[in-house]
Amino acid sequence: MPAVGYKVFWAHAVDEPPPSGIKSSGHTIENRFFRVHVDPNLGVVRSIHDKLNDRPVMPEQGASALLQVIGPDGSKEDLVGNTEVVLIDSGPARATITFDHQYGSSQFTEQITLYDAVPRIDLHITADWRETPGSMLKAAFLTNLKDATATFELPFDTVVRPADGDRHAAVNWIDLSTSNYGVSLLADAAYCYEVQNGSMRAVLIGPSDTDRNGVRETTLSLYPHKGDWRDARSIRRGLELNQPLIARLSTPHGGSLLRSRSFVSIGSPNVVITALKQSEKDIATVLRVREIRGKACEVKIRVRLVAQHYVETDLLENPISESKPIKAGRFTISLAPHEVKTLKLLRR
């Protein structure tokens, strides 16, 4: 897909499905990256094999995608057993296994999905939560990692925290990594996280949330990877989960737009766009970028918008530098480690 843009795809009927790495057998699904087995009696993930790196991701006969209910008094109950594990989808684009659990008056449905060309394991949880105030719901995942570093994403930064089981907030992901391998846990909605002894737990419903009973949906994704979170670009994977592509179906029609176009592109893998919008003060366009690997860099930016100059501003869009020209839709800026810059693209 073009960066910050769009592309038109045409759908055609074919006699045979396209080649796919999706496979399923019983209660096991796999794509080109991972093989996942779900215990048909307990309703938990029993094994995950990383096919690219040829290694198990979790301990043998451990339990991942394990829901836990914590009572107001601190008591804990693992939701296992009394379930039906069903393969509901199998290729060529994806494979999905679903299973459910019950606790008191609450009901939970989990769906494990592998997509053919996506290197992550998605877990979609639907919780019909009916518990007393002060209770919590957690989803636990085991890894094989020993003496790993726990990293939590913050707004525009990351922080390393001790893996001592304490609860900490994060934005889109947390990560456990050694020098050569790691596992990121991505989420589109989580109260906070806990990390201890190679285990990662996402707190999906916190003690202050339980006065608002009802149906809640969350998607968590396991992203096993080679190297640490920087090598694996976990920040980008978290953004992909939380800002997915938007597809629109349409009938054939005429128009003046090209079939494919990028409005802004960045020439550095360690820089991401965090905002592209109209200015709050005038008709200029505001572009905000962020350095994500902790390395200073020179960044080439290409824009396909009506803009002849740019000026750096503060977060309130007040200019803090002189305007500079945009030549043939291109200009270059410098970024310090973890720096965030806001640029106003001027039409004249």
C-alpha cells in the first residue's frame, strides 16, 4: 500500500484459490510463520511454534490465551475446561479457532486467528462482563524467555521496567526480549499489563471498570520475533493493529483520481508519521513525525499536497523556526533520538 494513501483493487472470480500458507488439522492452525495448537478440553493455547526461527514460543504444555478472573478479595480463578473448541474458518486468507468460557454470570468468547501473510497471532476476546465491583479480568501468555528485558511503550517513547509482576500502563504494546529473540504483546484496548517469570498478562478489565458491566471486545496479538523490539519494529506492529487499513467496497465508476496515490512518504524506517491534519489556525496542513529507534537521523520527506514551504512549530502549532522551501515535493529534516517534530506545510 502507498504510504498515507490509497489504492484501488479489483476483485475477480477465479476457479482455484490463490496459493496460501494457511493449514488446519483438528485443533491446530498454521500460516507461513506460526503453528498454534489449542487444547480441545481446556480451551487454552498449548503450543506455539515459530516456523521462521524454528523454535517453540512457549513452554511445553503451558497455557496461553488463558483468561483469569480476579475477585475483589484477590482470589484468582483460571477459566479452563467446560468448553467447545471449534475450527470456524480455514483459508486461504486466514484460519480461526473459537472457544468459550463462563464464570458466574459472565460469558467469554475467544477467537484465535492466523492470517496468511501477517506475522502475528491474533486473539479476539468478547466478554459479557457481569461481575461485582473490584473484580478484574486478565489474559495471560507464557513465553520460553529467561532473564528477558521488559519494555513498555509510552506516548512517544518506551521505558524498561522490572519484570516483578506489578501492574503498569502502556500504549499499544509491551515486549519481553533477550539479545536475540523476543515476544511482543500488542493490544487495541488494555487497562494495564503485568510481566513476571516470562509471563505477560494484559489486564482487560480493571478494578475501577467493573461498575460498568456489559459486552466488551478486545484484540490482543502475540508477535514473536528475532532480535529485540527495535529489530522487530514492534512500534510499527502496534500501530498496524490499532490503525488498520480501511477498506471500502464500490461499483466501477469514473473519476479524476489516480488508482494509487501516496500523500506523504518518509524515507527512514525509524521514523513514523503520528499526525496529518488541517491546522487548527489556518488552511495549512500539519505533519507530525516521531523517531522510534533512539537514533539520530536525517529524514527525507516527500509530500504530494499543495505545499511550497514548511515551518517547524510547537505542539500548539505556533511557529518556532523560519519557513523553508519544499522543492519538487521534497525536503529533509533532522531528528534527535526519540524526538517528535511538528511541521506546518504552507501553500505559499
